[in-house]
Amino acid sequence: MIAQAARVLRLLGFSALALLLLSLLTLGYLTFTFEPNDYRDALEDLVEKRTGRAFVLEGDLELHLDPPHVGFEVHGITLDNAPGFGQDPMLTAQRAEIYLLAMPLLFGDLHVHSIHLEGAQLRLHRKSSGSVNWHALLPVSAPSEFQAYELQEDDGSSIQISVQSLQLSNSIIAFWDDLNNRRLRLLNLDLDLSSPPLSDAIQVELDSEVMLWPDNAAESRVNAHAALSSQFRWDREEQAVEGSDTRLNLRLAGPAFASQQLESAIAMHSFQWDRDDDTLQADEVQVRMLGAELQTEQLNVKDLSGKPDISGHVQATGIDVSQWLHLWELERPEAIPSGALNDLALSGDFRFHLHGLHVSGLDAQLNDTRIRGDLSLLKLDYPHLSANLHLNQLPLSTYWAVSRKDESQEDASGDSVAETLPFVGLPIDWLREQNLDIRLEIGHLSWKDIAIEQPRLKLVAEAGRWDLKELIGKLNGGSFVADAQLDVSGGIPEYQLNLDLSQLELGGLLTHFINPDAAPIEGTTDLEMSLNARGLKTQTFLPSLSGFVGLTVRNGSLRIGEVASAVEGAVAALQNRPRQTTTKGRLLFDQLSASWHANDGRLLNHDLNLDAGAVNVTGRGHVDLPAGLLEYQLSVGSEDSPRVPVRISGPFDDLSHSLDLSALAKAKIEEEVESLKKKTQEEIEEKVQEKLSEEMEEKTGEAVQKILNRLF
């Protein structure tokens, strides 16, 4: 048995040695007898016959021996374009190397092993009709393997192309796609296609500068540096390309990215491209970009070579929202703190196409806020954000910090700065650029110590017109309904607010802004408000204020300050008691109601009414907001006492009041005079009545006596 094995090994060794000697003899023979330039014309004619285009070898053919291969080198080749695609050649190359297998040459066969083109320029063109200039260069049916493609000659001979390596170095590929109105150019291209031994797979290595015009417009150009590594094979039965272990690194820049540089790394475990349907399916795709990590279990791409439509389920972490907004040319306003949006994690089903991005089943976490729902970012040239979201909570102070800056439009250096909307600190230009349609449901909305429970709202913004409507919620034991409009489409911003509050505990709300002991008023409050204003600065905003405000406060109290002190003094005078404050320095009342009509920043009131037990206060006056002044005339009274006028006036921070006690004294005197007059009148009437009665009796007696005398 051992002897037989030894004989087999010796036989194999002798066979290998014989093949080696035969290869060396063949190479030696070719070296001394083969002149490649003798085949120049035949080679040019063969290519022209197969392609229907002129093919020119500009330099001499040089022979290279690299056992077991024979190589040919030529400096300068040209392949004409297809008819109807212009005068520029489809392919040129500064240098070309083609290596053949030596042994098949002995039998008249031409087996191409590798091709290397240096300084190549390849022009690909697809017309709007769908015709392409490379169609005639492809085989009628695709090869089953990269290294098996055969051309049959008329005389029965064949050219067997078994390309195990195709290389392009320092080359350019330009692609004009009139059908989809886009262009692509690969510059400084290094491409290596190789087939590992005993494998039907192809290893791809690519490194290139890329220029892409998605819509053929200069401002949409994308510049990139791409490095690709992948392995794929052709499935003839399925008419599909199957790939695995794909790695793609991109460094993106250009006008489409606002001149910023964006780096991304993409990895795919496997993918399959269906040539007939032009669809791509990829498994386990990972993307790293802008500090975020995105992962999809399966990615589906339709119309890959036309207008790609990408969909799948994504999970992402480490998203800095500000950076992504900048990518879409949506800048973060200064009113939003820089660190508020830097750590977003999300998952959901997405679809991305040339018209925008849609995410459904969104489940996101931003700081302590959980976000669920659907959103769409459409019309990428003029981004339109549409969303229907539910938030468990929204602490506004985390995401919105309005700075208290001077309203002048110059910074410290004297340079002009962007105009900012009063009170909210948002730039006017930014407000004009937004295009939104958002519905929100929030479990708990808070700002500082103010909490709104279960608010719901709809926000629509387009062309500088903002509409906040269907805003409802619960606040401080009560409920509210509101809508607001903002119009910054013109030169001067215009505002409108409608608000309806019911059963609000007013004192509890005011304590969030001032000292609890200094709250001017407390009680259960109903408020109706409809106001309009215009202006870019506070100085112009307040003088333009107009509209209506209606207020009712029940079971409340007034702090004993300037106003309440005057009222309390009047009440003490009416009740003929020493002046004193009520419980905890507050004046209790059953109900307070008033309404104001606003015009040019002045709030006019004619129906102030306060019921405090047996005491009633009525009044009228006005509040001048631009000037910061108040002027009121009150009337204090009770059922069994005259009314006392109280005048309150002055600036908001220094109100003065006066109590007209002389009017009370005059009223007392007049009352006593009237009483005395009444008493005196009664006494006179009584005496007159007595006198009349006496005279009547006397006269009556005389008359009766006369009648009796006549009768008897």
C-alpha cells in the first residue's frame, strides 16, 4: 500500500515537472517567435467587429512574461462612442495591460486572465428615452461566473475570457442619466475586481472621489470620498447579484451639505440585487454618521439605479438633533440650549426617497422625554415637517431658555444681528422658513414650577404664518382652551391670542412668579381673553394692543396693598369702626367681576363689581400699559350706609389712593337734615290736623244746632 502511494506521488511529481518544463518551453518559444504587433490590426478588427465601434491601439504592443501568464502592454487605447451619443470616445486609457494564460495559446485559444487600465476615462450615458451607450458591449445573457465568458468565432475558434482580475487606477468614470435628470462622476478612481481561486465570488475594492448631482442642479451637488470593500457573486437562475461583508466609508461635503463635511461608515452583512426588478435587499446594515449609530435588520431599496426608495426598521442611538437639523439646513434657534438636543435614541419603521423621509411607529427617548408617534420630513428643497406625536412629559425650561437681551439690533461690536421675536427669543428669519404641521399630546407639560396636565395642541406654520389651535389642557385645578396666531410674513409681526380659562386657582398660579405672601389676588377664576397686537419690540407691541378681557373671581381675597387698603378703609368708615386689616392682611370677597376693552394699549373698564359680604364695590377706570399708569374711580357702599368714592391712580409700582370721607360726612348731615325735616313736617301736620279737627267739630256742632232749631 505504501509502495503504491509512493508511485502515485512520484507520478504526480513527474507530471508537475513536465508541465513546468512545457510552460517554460512555451514561454521561450513565444519570446523568440511571437511578435505581438503582428496581431495589432487583427485585435483592433476583432473589437470593432464585436462592438460595432472603432477601436485604436495608439502605441506599440509590448510583451511581458510572467509564468504561467503572458502579458501585453500598450500605451494609449481609444474606443469610440455608440452612434447618437456624441463625438467623444466612450473609453480612453493612457496605459493598458492584458495578461493571458500561456498554455491555451499552444492550442489556439485566448484565455484572458487579468486586465489593468491606468488613466482610463469611461463615459456612460443614458438618454431620456432609456437607451444607453454601453448596451452593445454586454453579452446577450449574463455569465454564470465572473471568470467564464466565451466569444465564438465564425470559424469555430473561441476567445475564452476568464478574467480573475480587473483593475482601474487613477481613472475617471462619468455617468450622465438624462432619464432621471442626474449626473455622477468618479475621479481618481482605483478599482480592483478579483476572483479568489476555486470561488465564483468577486472581491471588490474601490477608492474614489465622487461628485453627484441628484437633480442636475449645481447647488445640489454632493462631493464625497468613497472607500468600498465587498464580495459578490452572480446568481444566473435568480438573475441577481448576491453580496456579503460590504464596507463603505464616505466623507461627504459640497453645496448640498451647507459646506460642512459629513463622514459616515456603512456595513452590510449581506445583500441581494434583483436586476429585473431593480430592487436591493440588505441584512444587518449598520451606519455610523454624525456621532450616531443606526442599525437595521433588513433594508429594502426599490428603483436602485433610478430614484431610490429606501425602507426598513431602524434603531439609532447617540443622535445629536442639532447636527441633523443643520444637515437639512434647519438651524437650532439660540433660544434652545445647545445641550438639550444632543442625545436622542429612537426606533421605528422608516421610508426615505427623493421627496423626503417618513417614520412610523416612532419610539424615541430624548433626555427624560419619551416620544411616540409618526413623523414625515417632506419637500427636501423646502422642508415640510409633519408629525403626530405623544410625549410623556415636556419640561420647557430644558428645551427653551429665552435670554433677556437688549432689543437693539446691534451686538457689542456694532454689527447688525438677526431680528428676534419679543418674549420668545426666536429669530424672525427662522420663523419665516419653517413649514410645519404638528399634533402633540403631552402627559405633563411644565415650565419652571408651572405644570399643565394632558395638554393637546395642533401647530401649523407656513410662509411665516404660525397657527396654534386646539390647545387644551388642565392648569392649577382648572381647564383652558386657547388658540393663537403669529404672522411674520410681512415687515412687522402680528399677533392674536384667544384664551378661555375655567375654574383656575389664580393665587396658586401667581405664586410661581411672585412671593406667595405678596400675591395681589386669590380665588377661583374664569377668564376670557381675545387680544391682538403688532410690533417687533416691546415699545411698539404694547401701544398696539387691542381686544377684550373678561374676568370673574369667586371666593377670593385681595392683599391689603394700595388698592385693597383703600377699599378696606372705606368699609371701616361705613361700619363706623376703627380701620384694621382682615385675616392675614387680606380682604375677603365673595365675587369680583370686570371686563376691559383694549385699544392702543389702554384697557378701559366700566363694570368693576366686588361683593364682600354686606359691602359692595363698583368702579370704572383704565389701565395704560405703554405708560405703566392706572386710573380708577371706585364706589364703596352697603345696604344701610351711603357710598364712599375711592380714587386710585399712579404708576404701577407707586400707586396712590384717596378716600373721600367729606362726602361721607356730608351724606350724614344730609341724612340728619332730611330726618329733622321729616320729623318737623310730621309735627306740623299733626298740629294742623288737630286744629282742623277742632274747627270741624265746632262747625259741625253749629250746623247741627241750626238744623234742629228749624225742625222744632
